[in-house]
Amino acid sequence: MLLSRSESRRFRMLEPAVQAGGAVIVTGASRGIGAATAIELNRRGFSVGCLSRAGTPPDDADEPDVYLCEACDVAEEVEITRAFASIAERGGGIRALVNNAGIHTETESEALTVEDFEHVMRVNATSVMAASREVLPYFAEGGGKIINIGSFFDKLGVRRNLAYCASKAAVGAITRCLAVEWAPRGVQVINVAPGYIETDITAEFMENSKAAAWLSSRIPLRRIGTSIEVARLVAALISEDVPFMTGETIYLDGGHGMAV
């Protein structure tokens, strides 16, 4: 669920001009959580670099021309390097990175091939490592922020989701390791781990009324989350100056992961 055009206009009128200090890069920014995050960051006055395979602005963006868009397949290391250099040049540097791009597949574990497993890991986890490494030299001496989009599946055992769960657990581990290693440089690394969120990935599942009712009964808030709720959390972490927070995984799942 994204901001409507009228909401986007109204909020933008309340915000200051683009904040100095470079762009915030969002990977997978053309749709879903990535698009909502890019729009929310723009609303708060940030220059936003949008990376996606299509290289297009966020879906439903009120003013698509304000975004710095680059075509980039995060599974390809050389494309990350090229896209970051372009955004840095066009945006006057890079101040933060949101590693959002990812894929989700379901396969019976006995039928899961090594090739398919490694592809999910490459897109969901290896790209987080590579993008984080590549953005580091662009951060100013005072540091920067890296927000990784994980999943509450990182702590669950989910049927037919071996590759996805493993990749999101890896994102949490990458977050912790980079946070510890780069803390002396002033770099914060935080993992935001959503539960079930209203996106194109969950749309088909939620169209099944029985499945939707079952899922809602498992979530204490009795509903799934929205992309804009994730976007607001990510934007708040980038906007606020709380340098003592780093390495943490923040679960945004309506209490689902802890409910009994």
C-alpha cells in the first residue's frame, strides 16, 4: 500500500527542501516495499537513487522525474559498482543504502536444486554483502547508514521455503558482522525484518479468503502489514540520529513471530 497522489502532495508541502549530504540508494525500488521506501524518503526531503532491473521510478510516484534511477541487477556485482558510481555522481555522493531487492520462491526441499538455492542466496544475501562493500567508500568520514530488509522468516521453519529462510537468516548475520566491523568508521548497519506485508508477492495468497482469514487469526493485530509501514520505519532510521543503534534486527510483524 503506497501513498496516494494527494497524500504525497500534501506531505511534501510540509517537508523541507532536499537534504544535503548525498543520495539514499534503494535497491528494488520500482515496486512494493522498495517503491514505498523511495517515496517516503523523497517525502522527507532526501535525494533518492532508485535501483531496479528496469531502471524505472517507483510505482505510483507523484513526481517520477525527481528520482535518480539506474537499471541494475543486484545479482551482478559489476552492475552494482556501475550503478553506485552513477548515483554518487548525479546525487552529490551517497549517504545511506537500503538493501531491499530480493526474490521469493517456494519449492519442496527434496526438489530444490543447488542452482536454484544459490540463485536465491545470490539475489537475497550475496547482493547485500556486495552492495554494502561497494557503498562503503562513498560514505563521508562521519559514517553512513545501511538498512537491510530481511524477514521474520529468518527465525522460522517454513515448509517449501528453505532457500528463502536461509537467505534472510544470512542477511541478519551479514548485518551483525558489518555493524561490528564498521562501527569504528561511524557506519550503522540495521536489519528490518518484516512479517507478512501487502505486496504483489502476497497478493495471490491473500485473495484466497480462507488463507487470509487463517493468517489474520495468527497475527495479534489481525491483519497483515503495509509497505508504507515498513517504509516509515526505514525512513525514520535514516532520518534520526541514533548512532548507538547498530547490528540489530527489528521485527515488524504485528506480533506474529512471538505469538503463541
